[in-house]
Amino acid sequence: VIRNTQILNKDQFFIDLNSNIRSTKGKNAFIFIHGFNVSFNEAAYRTAQMAYDLEFDGAPIFYSWPSNENILSYFEDQKVAQITKPKLEQFLTDFFEKTDAQNVYLISHSMGGEVLTGAIVPLINKNSNIKTKLKEIILTAPDIDADVFKNEIAPTMTSLQKPITLYVSSGDTALKVSKVLNKSWRLG
């Protein structure tokens, strides 16, 4: 249950976030990027659940992009995901530059994998903090074109020489539908 939300300006957000990060043993943080058909509240819940289940000693953060929250709005969400990539890229730039986090884990689910990889790939060669602070990228059932990942995304991501964990499921109904709609194999 979300008890309350509070809107902060960027400076105050990073001040509060740094306070939280400094209170952890290893200055840890994870950032979760949700997938298709997920509301802000659901993304917050999933982030809290992950932190609880993992007994994560760090700052759990989620980046919520404006999904249409409708299973019939796949293509609309795909368009919004494309528009979201540069916004996430800017957030990640700010995060890696303005926080004291030393161990950062990036986690995405479904269409959030498309958003995450679209944001992180351009940053890898631009931001040296990523190379030292990023510890792992976790893609869970990523709704990413498999050939695009293999040829365009993976070569840059692997240049970081950090673990990349890929969780896949041959029984994922959403990815089966995505394969038909996009006319291409999906990575997840």
C-alpha cells in the first residue's frame, strides 16, 4: 500500500536520496524500470516487493514512465517507451553524477527493457561514473527485438565488463503476443 506520495524538486530529491544511500552499508541502490501496462502505483509496489524479498540493503528506486495501463494499448505504450528513453538517459546521468551510490543495479521488466537499454547504451561511452558504479544490469523477460539486441545493444553493454543477467520464459504470454505484433523474435 502506498501511504503517501510527495513531489520534490530535483535538488531535494537527490539530497534525500543521498541521505538514504549513505545510510546503507555499501552505498547500494537499484533502479527498476517497469514494463507495459503498469501503473505508477503498481511499479512502486513491485519495487518495494523486490527490495523486501531480496532483503536489499540500499535505496530501492523506480523509474515510472507513463504507460497507458491498458492491455489493448500495446502500440501506444511502445511509442511512449521510445519517447521515454532520452528522459531515462537524463535521469541516469543525474543519478550517476549526483549520488554517492557505489553499487548500482539496473533492473527492467518487459517493455522496460527496451527503455533501459535505449537509455543506457548511449551513456556507456559518455559517463565514466557508470563504469565504476554500475555493478549489474538485469533484464527480466525483456520485450526487445532479439536481433537488435544481439547486433546493436549487447556489444556496447558487454564492453562494460559487468554482469548482465537475462531472465527468459518460453511461456510468457505477453512476449508471445509481442512477437506476433512486432513480427520479430523477442529477447525475453
